[in-house]
Amino acid sequence: MEFIQQYWIYGLGFFAQSLFGARLLVQLFYSEKQGKVVSPTIFWQLSLLASFLFLIYGIIRNDIVIIIGQTLSYFIYVRNLQLKNDWTKIPLVLRIVLLLLPMVTLTWIIFGADQKMSQIFSKNDFTNPIIFMGAIGQLMLNLRFIHQWYYSEKHKTSILPLGFWIISTGASILILIYATYRVDPVLLVAQSMGIVVYIRNIVIHFKGKTSAL
């Protein structure tokens, strides 16, 4: 029974990460096609769906690194869809559900589940340098979206600037170390694939700059 439960937990995590992976592959496809780094709508749609599912996975795993990370980036995904004028194209009921779900989930953790918060923090000893490293890596993954958000607001359109990919690469290295320590196959597979896409986007960025000269 425990094995089956573990199977479904990892299945949820892998599915969420497959969506994160799909968004990167789609973004890379469009970038390769246009010869420059682009920010397609589907990238943000997949991000929003995957973020919610991975938030649930983090809660089940009592992983504060994942929980904090997904909560911080969730609404930036929504904002990018707004900047692309695609948020209002989503049915109103679905938009309400998407906005309420993370808040309801966090409310349940804090107020509705006995000893849930103590379980989460007891399993995440931040005096452990590897766990601290994972937290820093996850923080960087979210700071990259704040960086991206800043540039998008500045240019009044959704873009993925060079700094986004550089921060992503550094964060990915830290989380790979953390995932190895936690023996988390979901994070290992996701970050191993992600780092390849991050580096490729950096290459495309500089190729585009060279071609423009």
C-alpha cells in the first residue's frame, strides 16, 4: 500500500515536471525557429498549470523548498499572461479557480491541517548546508521570474531576458546537488533537462546579437 502511494506521489511530481519540461521545449522550438529568444503564450500557460500541480507535490512531500518556490512564481505566470493579453481569454470560472487554489492550499496548510507546518519544518533543517543550498537554488529560480517580470513591465510586453537564463543555470546546478542529497528523481530529471535548455537560450541570445551587427 505504501509503495502504491509513493508511486502516485512520484507520478504527480513527474507529470508536473513534464509540463515544466514541455514549456521549455516549446519555448526553445519557437526560439530556434525565429532565431532569437521568444516568450510564447503557451510557455506561461504550461507554467501556471505545472506550478499548481508541483505545489501539491511539495506539500505531500513536506518540502518547504518546493512550496515556497511555487507560491512565489505562481502569480508572475498570471501577470505574464496579462501582459500578453491572453489572461482574459481563459474562461472566468477557470481564472477564479486558478487564482484561489494556491491561496486555499496555503490556508489549509497553516490553519486546517494539524501539525502540518511542524512536519514541514521538521523535515527541512536549514542548518544542513545541502538543504540550505537547495533553498538558495529554489529562491534563485523564483528571483529569475522577478527579474523577468521587471524587464517585462519595463518593456510593456512579456520577454525572457538574458539574465533569466543565466540565473536559471546557476540555480539548476544548486538544485541538482540538493536533489541528489534528497534522492529526489523528479528534481534530478527536471533540472538535468532544464540546464541544457537554459544554456541553449544563452547561446541563441548571443547568436542573435552577433547576427544583428
